[in-house]
Amino acid sequence: MVDAMTPYQALLAARDAAGSNAALARICEVSGTAVWKWIQSSKRLPAEQVLKVEAATGVSRHLLRPDIYPIDHSTFPTDPEPPTDCAPIMSARSFGRQSNRQPVLDGSAVA
């Protein structure tokens, strides 16, 4: 199960997706030795590297560093239907008046 993946397992998955320690090091712009140390000491991926690694490997930031990027299920909508009581901010007539204005290019006011 993917949700049960530890940050260390996510780091290994990112390394595997990158292809090697050296490839992950290039993504993170660090030495291969730094990546080797992260893996050998079972450390978490440094916070400043998480978004780069996620973009390059597809391993979620929530898996790589759940302490920094927790999955907050309370922010997900429970009702997929949009509210029906929303009114337009501007009427069509007001919108037409707003969009007919000419841009001011020389800094002087247009009457």
C-alpha cells in the first residue's frame, strides 16, 4: 500500500525513479556522496530538495516529507456540487462599461 510508505522508502523510490544515486544527486544539485549518506544513514530528504525531487521523479512530497507536507484530508471538498447561491460580481452592463475603456499608454488621463 502506497500510503504506508515511510519517508526512507519514498527516498529509495525517488532514487530508483531517477535511476541512480548520481542521477538523484544531479537533480538535487549536490554530490553523489551526499545522496549516498542520506540513504546509508536512513535520513530523510532535506527539505530544500523535496520539490525538485517530486518534480523530477513523481514521488509525492507528502511521502518524502510528511512532517513538512502532511496530507490534510479536511481541505478536500466533501460535496462535489458547486454552490448554487452564487451571484455574479458584476452585472453584464457594468462589465461592458469596464471592458470598453481604452488603455492609457502615455500616462495621461482619458476622459
